[in-house]
Amino acid sequence: MHPDDDPPPADAATALQLIRKQRGATARRLDPDARLLYWPWGVAWLVGFGLFFLRFSPGERELLRLPSWLPLTVLFALLLAAAAVQAAARERAHDQVTGDSARRGRWYGCAWGLGSVSVYAGLGRISEHLPHDLAALLWSATAAGLIGALQMAGAAIWLDRPLFGLGVWISVINLVGTIAGPGWHALVVAVAGSGGILVAGALARRRQRERHQP
């Protein structure tokens, strides 16, 4: 035996413990940190939709004097950053995975990217003909609705019950905020939406730790 090789396990119990540790290490490498998949989105919603509420408050008030283009620009910049973090985390975890699972992940990522670009391109042509408060509502409600639907679709692909629940939560609060009207929608999504995403990320991370315990 080469001097650098590890000695073989002394007994069956030690061998079983070693196998469990190796399986746990492999699972951790292939399972991206849930906080990177959820929390960037929660921060993006809190800040982005929070600025929408401060700039386009109910009754066309301005709680904070900002250029009308700034909330939307910040929101999209943060959403793009969150998508980049999520994609990097998934790619790093799945770069050793092949087959149907990897293909599902890539196709789902394409659905996020192309779906978002196509929807927002259409909104850009419509919103310029609307008052600022209704344009803001259109953008924010569509963004939240699209993300809620994609979350539920992803849950259906991977049979992820908590993810489906988050998609339902986002869709419901988006509906409530839309009915409440301009200004109120941004507040509902900024608080309840981001809160739901941050809590979901914390719970998902706890489940990961429980699964990976030897």
C-alpha cells in the first residue's frame, strides 16, 4: 500500500460511517445553498418594491422625492443581480450532473430569462401610454405575477412542495395588492412578498442541514 493512502476501515461500523460522510459531502456539493436561491430575491423585492411605494404612494403622493424612472431601474437591476446569483449557485452545484436533471435546470433557466424579457418588452410599449401610477402598478404586478407562476412551474418540475407554496403565496398577495390599487400593491409585495421569500429561504436552508446530517 502506498504510504500516502488512507488505511482501510478497521470494522464494518467504521466503514459505514465513512460511507455516510462521503454521501453527505457529495450531497452538499450537488445541493446549492438555499439562501443563495431565495435571499437575493427577497432583498431585491424589499428594496425595489419599497422604492415603488415611496415614489408612487396611494393618492399619487410622494413619500420620498425620487426620479420617476429610478424605482423601476433599481428593481430590475436587483432582479438581474438575484437571477445571476441564483444561476451561478445552481451551475456550480450542477456542473457535475448530467442527464434529465441537468436538462430540466437549463430549460427552466431559459424559461425565466426569455419569459421575463418577452413580457417586459411588451410592457415597455404599453406603459408609456399610461399615467405614472398605473404604469408602476402594471410593471410591479406583472413582475410579481410572472415570478409566482414560474415558482409554481419549477415546483411542479421538481415536485417541491415548499416552493409551490411560495409561488401560491406570491400569486395571492400579488392579487390582493393589485385589487388594492396603485401604491398599496408595492407596499404589500415589498413587505409580504419579500418576507415570504426570506422566510422560505431560511426554512429551506434548515431542511438542507437536516438532510445532510450524518
